[in-house]
Amino acid sequence: MPEILTRPITTPAAQRAARRSAAGRAAWRSPLVSLTTDFGARDPSAAICRGVILQIAPRARVLDISHEVEKYSVLDAALLLWCALPYLPLGVHLAVVDPGVGTERLAVGIETARGDLLVGPDNGLLRPAAERLGGIRAAHVLENPDYRLPALSASFHGRDVFAPAAAHLALGVPLADFGRPIDPAALVPLELPVPLVRPGLLETEIVYVDTFGNLKLAGGSSDLAAAVGPLQPGLSLTVSCSNVAGTVDRVEGLVEEQVPWATTFASVPVGRPLLYEDSYGRLCWADNQGNLAARLGLRRGCRVSVRRA
Amino acid sequence: MPEILTRPITTPAAQRAARRSAAGRAAWRSPLVSLTTDFGARDPSAAICRGVILQIAPRARVLDISHEVEKYSVLDAALLLWCALPYLPLGVHLAVVDPGVGTERLAVGIETARGDLLVGPDNGLLRPAAERLGGIRAAHVLENPDYRLPALSASFHGRDVFAPAAAHLALGVPLADFGRPIDPAALVPLELPVPLVRPGLLETEIVYVDTFGNLKLAGGSSDLAAAVGPLQPGLSLTVSCSNVAGTVDRVEGLVEEQVPWATTFASVPVGRPLLYEDSYGRLCWADNQGNLAARLGLRRGCRVSVRRA
Amino acid sequence: MPEILTRPITTPAAQRAARRSAAGRAAWRSPLVSLTTDFGARDPSAAICRGVILQIAPRARVLDISHEVEKYSVLDAALLLWCALPYLPLGVHLAVVDPGVGTERLAVGIETARGDLLVGPDNGLLRPAAERLGGIRAAHVLENPDYRLPALSASFHGRDVFAPAAAHLALGVPLADFGRPIDPAALVPLELPVPLVRPGLLETEIVYVDTFGNLKLAGGSSDLAAAVGPLQPGLSLTVSCSNVAGTVDRVEGLVEEQVPWATTFASVPVGRPLLYEDSYGRLCWADNQGNLAARLGLRRGCRVSVRRA
């Protein structure tokens, strides 16, 4: 997806429409602000962030990515942003999964090479998406009280710090006005799980369970091919996984099944498993029209090995 | 609801407001695009569709109908659209429940008599709503690569095909530019459950369980009246249902209770059941301020019979 | 939070931006309409309300506060509005938790001192938020058929009465045009739980369980200090609670633990409980990065007592 990584999606027709009318230009007067949090859809927190943004930047268009990030999971949010941001318009992207709220952890704003502005706690949350948008061009600490709410709580910086920062960035306040620059290399890193390519064996793990029960694995088809050789549709693979968080070395509770390499769900009968490359380029283990995670009791963090059957 | 079927909702005050100011005209420069999917609110998929739409058509107003359609259930999505679309503004309506993604199933765009444009897989999903909006005026296959994302995945056509199509339609690209016309009669049909009127007995089934646990049944009050005679508030009815998917002929697990015909919930005490015509004209069996589906363990597909007590 | 109570949030930069460009003025041509209901995100009901609003007031910006209010719970919705509305822009705020739909209960519109317009059933739902926005300036019954949908159902006034009223208010129709005035003192009251300050003991109750499992209690830190004396970070408190709805006098199922008074989550180790003042000024009992409600089996309505350890 190299094009999407470095510049926004467009098409000839969209470009013509933008040139022909004021609509395209007008879009830039209505800056996009996206939100990604673990606040949940029931609580008022996400709406309060939207409200604060719209009070400060009334023309902003707010787009919710997800408020159902796994509670406290920086990794989960980081993967959601990694998936989503390349497909969103240039904009300000606010992300809050913040178990360290009220501590010395920094609040940061990041400018990416694509031109987006990312806002959130400095806990690694923003880094994979920033890399995917071309890398970090600048980072600043969000410490200027002019761009915070007047009263700062100890437990809801989404409302008091991050939403106001995002809104002021959407108004065009330069990132440098928010506080001192910070060396991108000094930002808190995030270790994304990576697969281990062994002769004849790929060792990986479940990084995300989607709402269909599909299991997203660390690594892509090239990793699997490096381990087991060329991947033809129908190639039979043996997938092993502990049914509790743990290693595949544990025998008790080991799940093992034959799974074909396939291009899409309908390549196998309804209810049967397949291994395929998902639409983001990741390995994915799924049941056609079923819920694999529920069928096998698997969850994020379970280690998975794949070899030829 | 004949008026709603054939033209958008309006009121004298809304019409005056539209005439008086530029607001009404401006609305048409901000086309509405609605989304209905089984993607779930947690995953990034729905936000990615919104992002793709806004990249291509920055002035579009995106309205989410639901992303919690029962996974893989074309019928569930079709009923949601049937309920919702008559109350939405004229617009482009995108719906994706797509178990056949990556197969030969067609992607289609449909123009309705009301003037809406419906976009989705050709699996029957769009047909009940299209009928309710006055019928199908034209249908075209969505196959022009100019109106798709440059890279086409095998498992996420919501992002790669349907969202770009909806966005281009919102930009004003004519439906005919997307691909060859298709005879409406050749679109994949969808069989909606229908009630069976017998002397003294209505045989129907649960077509939708709402989040209150209310059970929406196939058919309306005229069907019930045809079976059991005039419906007066307070008329006592016997409702029978198998508590597993199956027929009412099965004795084991049969649920049977006396239920009054009523006009609204408060006609019966809190916690007690009633049968009424819901706000869409459908028969509905519910508990006042309770959760009937949970109380009796009933779900979509259960067959229900109703007779005079 | 006195400033927020009486006037909208703003900042010097936001004010300059508003003066400098047409953006600020334009915002007032795009009135904000917020929605709070117990309709659930799966059902089409919330989208239908959005659709009706946008048909009548095409320039409105619709902001969802929550559609996951506890079913039928007027108190739950009232607390959500109390939290959220001070942080939202001036606007029209629609709230529907309406177990009395179809009865003689009134539909009301309320103008607050801050300038907002609140719309909903007259069941107490709107009152705590109205007080927090400076009090009620005027209230009118929503009975003018010109501002309703032409056909009025007996079970979905969100669609037929409240959404059209909110949309017409957003268009600028004066509240007085909707129906006869009603004395604010005659509106149905809502009793919010209040804590009882005893010598050395605060008796309170759980008023809201958030999606993190944090337990919001009736009362603030000043109530607790009045009962147990000055609150220093680290002060050890004994919190007692029945693990079923009931009183703390019941011995069976009594939960009791030592909990420190703290300023934020990270003041205690991961998984450990704390008592703190939440970002709305309420007492809150929580586990750092855990789910206290799940750990102890507690829910809304459970009575809680707090004393020095």
C-alpha cells in the first residue's frame, strides 16, 4: 500500500470535483479530527471530548475510529490506528489509552511526514501509525496551558489536555506553540510483536481478535513463505496454538488443526478454517462465516506456530 | 406511511426555512451517505469506510445506521434498512453484509424511485428497502476501476469497492458510469418471512429481536385481524412459540402465554407481556419495561402462532 | 467548574479564530443537536432520529452522547447528561428514556440559563442537567402538531415527537411556538441519590458503574471530609458495601476493604483499589487498571459506607 502511506487516497474523479468547485477547498476549512479511545460507547467521556473539540473548533469534522479499544491496552489502540489512519483524510488524530494519566508521563503532539498531527499520551500509542504515515517529522510536548481547559483534572486528560490540543491544532495553531520539542527517538517506544521465521516453521502470535472472531497474527504472507516455502491457494498447513496464553511448547490445551492457505473466506466451506493474508497485509486465521476465537477459546497474546501439514 | 415512502419527510416550517435561506440549498452540496454493516463498533473497518468516503467526497455527511448487524445476516441488515431508510434524507446508502466477498457475486448500485442511491453486494440486502422507497428505477454493476481504490483486496470490499462507489455517487458521478446496467428482476432476491393466515390462527415467526428484547414478528395487525377477527385493546390472545428454533408443532420446549392486544407498553403492568403494532407497522410481542427475549430464551427464526385465548 | 456551568468553554485562541474568520459565525448556522437515549447502537432507532433531524434541519450537526443508557433508567440518563452537557457547545439536546411513551406524560422543551434547549419526556430526565446549566429559564409543552411527524405512533415518540421538535428548535422556531408554557416547578422532579454525613461515617451509594468498572458514588470529597476529616493522599479508609442491592446493615455478602484516598490511579499499584474525586467532582471507588465492579460483583444502587480505617 505504498501510495496510501505517503499521500491521501484520491481518484481522478475526486480530483476533478475538487478543482471544479469550492467543495475541495472548503474541506480544508473543516479540518478532520479523529478519535480513538478505550472510553466505551456507553460512558459520556467520548462525547465530552467531541463536545470540547467542537466548542473550540466549531468547524471541525469529528470522526470516531473506535472507543472500544481493549481497556488499558496501548498495543490494541496502536494496531487500530495503524490499520485505520492510512485510509483517513489528512487531519488531527487524537488517541487516548492512558493508564498513566496523572503521572509524569508526557502529553505529546506528533507531526507525520504525510502531514497529519497525532495527539496523545507518550506511551507508544502513536508510534506505529506515525511510522506508517511516513515517519515523524516533529514532536512537541503539550504543556502550554493556553491550549488546555482552565481546570486540569488528575484522571481525565482526554477532556482537559488532549481534546483541547487537537481542537487548537485543527484551528491552525502551530504544533511548536504547544511546548518544547522532543527528539522523536526519545519518545516512549512500543514493541509490536514480530514473527520468528524458522526452517519450516513460523512462530507468531495473535495480535488482535476482531469482532468476527478472526485472529490477526503478527507477520505477513512473506514471513510465512520464508518459513514454509511458496504459498499456493489450497496449500495445507498445520496451525498449532495453546488455548491459553502461553507457549506452543505446552502440551495440555494445545490446539492443532489442518488449515488451507486461501485467498478469501469463500474458498472453504461455511464453518471451516482458513489462513489468508488480510486486507492490511497481515496473516489471519479465521473460520468462514464462523467465530474461530469462540470455537477454540483463543485470545490476544496466544502464541501460534504454522508449518506445512 | 405512504408519504414517507415516496418523498422525504418535511414540515411547513422546514420548507419555509429551506426557501428563506441558503441552508436548504446548501444541504445538497453536503450529500448524505449512510452506512449499515456487520463490522462492529470495535474494529476499525467502519471508520475506514468513513475515512475513504471523506477522502473522496470531503463534503459528504456520513450517518451511521448500525454496524451491529448480526454477523453475516443479510436478512438482519435488510430489515434494518427497511426500517431506517424512509426516515433518512435522500442520499447514498451503503450497506455491507458480505459473506460472499471475493467470489463472483456482483457489487451493485441501485437508484430508487424516491431518488436514493443504494450501494452494496448483490445478495438481496438492498431489495426490501428499495421497494419501500418506491421501487428500483435502475441498477448498475459497480465494476469501473476508476471508482475503486487502486489495490483491491479479497476480503474488504467495503473499503475497496463500496465506500469509494458511495463517495463517487455523492460527488455526482452518474450511476451509469460505474458499469453495465442490470435488469432489476435479475438482482438476487431476498425472501422476507411472511405470516400465514389460517382460520383463527396466525402462524408467523420472530424476524428481529431488538435491544430491549422486544420480538418483532412477520406481518402486521391486518394479518392478525384477518386470522382472529377485530383487534380491540385488551383482547386476550394466546401466543405459542418453541423456545428453540423450530416449529410450534414440537411440544417439548413450547412456550405459551396469554397476552393482551394493546396500543402501547403502559397498557399492561411493568414486567407483563403485550402484543401490539410497532411504530413500523409490524406485530411485536414484548414485556413492558422487561426483556421478553431473555425471559423466554427466544431468538430470531423462532416460529410463533397467535390465536384468541 | 463554575465557568463551564454558566458559559461555553472557549480559549483565547478559539476566540481569535472566531473573530478572524467566518468560521465561528458559520458555526451558529450549523446548530448542534445532541442525542442521549437507551435505544442501543444495534437498533435503527437512533439513526432514524438522526435522519429525521437532518431531513428537517439539514445543516444541523448531530452529536451522539450515548445510546447505551441503561434500559428504562431515567436516573442513568440524567447522570450522563449532567456529566456531558457542560462540555458540549450551546445547542439543542435531545434525551429519550421514555418508559411512559404513549401515556399522558408530557413532552417538554426546556430553555436553560446558559442558552441550551433541552427536549424530552417530562419524567425528570432533563432536570439535573438543566440545573447544572444555570437553571430553567422557560419550559413549554411540545404539543403543536406542526412540529411533529404527520403520523404519531404510540411507541416511538423519539422519532415522531422529540426528534422533530429538536430539529425545529435547531431551525430557530421559538420554544413558545411549540405549546403552552409550564411552570418549571411543575415539571416532574428527579430525586438524585445524596450521601448522608454521619460522625466518622459517610453513607452513600453507587450511582453509576462506568465501562472500566469504576464505581461512582453519590457525593463529593467535601462530603467525605465532613464525615471523616481532612483527606490527605494516602489516608486509609474502610469501604463497606453489600454485594447485592441492599443496605450495609445486612451482614451476609458484605464486602469490606481498606482503600487509600488518592489523587489518581497510578497512586496505587496495578490491580489495587483507591478512592478519589473523579473529574466531575464525585467520589469514585476504583481499581487501578482493573475492573472493581466485576471483582466485587457490585452494581448501581448498592449502598456504600466509608470511614477511617
